Amino acid sequence: MAVAGSPVPAVPTPPPLPPGVPLGSTPDAQGVSHVKVGWSGLAGPHVDRVVVWEAAETTLRQRLAPGNPPDRTLPLGVRLQQLWNLYDAAPAAQRPLGFRRAAEVPAVPAAADLTLARGSEDIHLFLVTAVTTTGVESPWPAGGGGLPAHAHLQAVAAPRLRRPATPLVRPAVQTDGSLTVAIEAASPIPVTAFEVFATRSELAARDHLTMGPPLAQVPAGAAFDPVTADPRLDPITRQRVWTADWSGALPPSWEPWHLRAVAVPERTVPVSAERGVVSPASDVVTAVVLPPAAPQLDELVAEVVGADNKGLLVRTATTAADRVVPAGSHTVQVTLGTVTGPVQPLEATARVADESTPADATAGPVVQRLPRAAGRTTLLVWGRRDDPSVPVQATVRVADPLGRVAEQTLLVPGWVEPRPELTLKIIDVLRIAGRGYVASLLTSADPETEPPHVLTVVARLPGTIPPGPFRRRSLRASWQLPDIPTRRSPVPPRGAEIMAVRSRGPQGTEIGLWIPAERIVGLTAAITHPIEGEVNDGWHPA
């Protein structure tokens, strides 16, 4: 067996230099920052693996310029340029001395994930060499072709997390009901904005993450001393102070609003390798935005209840809170006729699921409430009156803890026995040849009603009869219902005019008609009443 191998190494192509110093990832759960080292030009089949070399800023300086530690007060870009200058000025044989073999990885994919030392504040430099399948490793890159030696270096720094201090929040309710919130926080990193959170739930306010989305995001600015115009510094940490003011309106509520705020810093400050982290939430502060007027009270709606028609149910609804609020309790008082109930807290009234449980109102009006819905509480007022036919006035008054009153009054009319619907129907029309017609009517009208009903009957005669002074086109008759004589037989007596009789049947008042005409072409009957109106019916021969 014979084996031949090429001694030609595979040389990686240097990546383009970034404009600054890239930052590694935010430290993970183990507290280490991850970086991505890449390469190109190594896709051939003769490349076996890639070696990644790493050097920390402090170590490289000790090797190339002993006694010249990094000045961490300088911007990151200045320090990187110093490293490049040291590296380029060093003899080619000394350049690898500060590097360690960090990892050996396959050439594909063309990137490797590496971790930086926990807590490191150095700039870390990475360099890539390749190893062929014959074991030949590429030489240490030395630049050339118009490129400096440091062109093969990949620089990265672990980000330093900077978190603003806990903000201080000062709310103030203005005379017009609007809210002004002053916020400030000291921070080692510039603060871009403050996020304000608000909720009426004390439980939700335990953490700003459970308070819902921010009420507002307010741009922040650096604070200055009003006298010297110097930047304000925190007296303890000596960090710059950032402030913001927010003004707005919160929905009025008897419950206090719970407010918190967080400071949002710059995401990154590349010049100092800093990454901003949102500050802890401020302490909870409260603000009370009271309703500007008395609670709302809907118009009253009354209904007669009970078999004896003496019971009353009055409905209304109010925005008043049916619970104790920090300012006190809302109260309700009811007057029904001459009886006035006691003033009682709204939360002390009986809470019921629906109207199916009438209260005993023999001793006076009783107030119940339904479960609160859509910011309103439905009130049920149960009462009684001795005489259902006598009108009674109902008044409901609701007062808030500040003594502001909302009142609604309704005059409940006396109960009147409902009248049946007025009806009239021509049941039958019978012709007696050569004599006339007998008709039967049925109506719901009661002859005892005052004022009385009026029955009007019109029988139309044939139109072929020539009109003359003694000829009529129709026969007409009208009676008040009580004036129609009663008779057991539904057949009326016969006469020269239309005649009527009435009797009481199981379905109403039965009326019999005698129509003295040899022939009629139509019959119309109508009953009118000044209160119940008018009904009519008609008949035509087939």
C-alpha cells in the first residue's frame, strides 16, 4: 500500500474587520458570554479541521509589551487600536506567544460557538488556522498583500450589564382630575425612557409584569442642577440622574390606582462594551382619581306584582359601588308613598341572583341588588300599597361617600282591571224569502260598561232600484248597547225598521237583527267606544 499526501497547507481567508468591537451575548444561566468565530475559504475536501486560537487583552499585552497593562478608562475602540499596533509592531515569531489553542472544530459549518471567561473585562482576539487531511497546519497568518497582520484577528468583548437604579415615582392629582407623575432614576448607563404601569388591583400591582401593558412610555432626559447647570448626580452612587414627567387622565374610580415605573436604558453602548438592562420596578405608589360628579342613577321602571295587584317592583341601576371603598360607603334610601325607608349602605342590601325571590315588603320598601355587571349595579325595590287603584310616588336616592346625591322619582299609576280586547263578528245572515233577513252577531262588548258601547248597522240595498224621493239606497240603525232590549230568543221581532235584541251567551254578548228588505247586497256592523275604540265586520251574499 502506498500513500501520498500534499504538504500544501490550507490558508483561511481573513474576514472583513467590523467598525468597532463586537459584543458577545448576554451572559447565560451559567454567567458566561458566547461569541461566534467565523472563517471562509476552507470548503475543500482536503481540509480536515480548523483550530481556533484565543488571546485575552491582558495576556497579549504582557507578552508583547510587559509592564503596559490595559487602561480600562479608555474607550473600547482606542484599546483595540492599541492592541493592533502592538501586534503589528511585534516580530512575526512573537505574535503567537499570547494565544492559546481554544478549540478544534470541523471546517464545516464555517463558524464556531465559543465562551469567554466568566467576568472578563478584556478584549478577546481570535485567530483561525486550518489543518489538512495530511496533518499539515497552515502557518500563522502574517498579513501581506496590502493587509496588516492584525487583519486576521477577530475581536470581541463580553458585555457588561448595566442596570439603572430603582426609579422614584411621585404622582400628583391636579384640580381638573388629571394626573401628573414625576419620575427619576440614577443610572450608570444613559436612560432612554420610563415605562409607567397602572392598575386598580392591589394583587396585580405586586409585580409590574402582572399589571398589563405600560400605560405610557415617557422619553427620559438627563437632569441638571438649576443653579449651576451641572449634571445632577446621585449623592450616594455618584451616577447621573435621569428624569421624566408624564401627564394624563386615568378613568375616575373610587378605588386607588396603583402606579409603578421602570427605567429603560440604552440597549448597548459599544464604546464601553455595556449592555443596558431594564431597572427594577419602583415601589408601588397610589393615586385616587375620584369621580367628578354624583353617581349615575337610571330612570325608574315600575311593575305591579302579586295576585292581589298590591305589590310593586321598581327597577333601576346605578354606577355607585356596592362595596366599601377607601372613602367610605355609597348609600341608598327609598320612599314609597308616605313610607320612607332607612338610609343603608349599598353593600348591606341583600344580593340576589335574579328577580325570582320577592322580598317581604309588608313593613316598608325593601331594596335588593343584582350582581354588578358592566360597571353598574341593578337595584330592585319591593313595596306594597293598601289600595292598588290609588297612584303612589316612588323615589330612590343614591349618595356617594362625599355626600353627592342622585335621585329619581316615578309616579306609579293606580291599577286598572284590564279590559278584554273589543271584538265583533257577524256569525250568520239568513234570508226569509219575501219577508227579510235575520242576522246573528257576537261581540265582547259588555252592556254594563260606562260609557256605553254603540252598535251601528247598515244594510245596503240593490243599486238597480231607481232612486226617488221615497226610495232608499240602504237601511241604517244605531243603538247604545244597554238600550237594545234583551230577549231569550236570538230572533228579534219583525217590524218596518231594523230591529235588534240581545242576550248573554257563553262567549260574549249575542245580538239578533231583523232587516226588513226583500234583498240586500251587503251588511256592515260596527261597535264604537270612546276608550276602547272601534271594531267592525261585514257580510256579502255569495
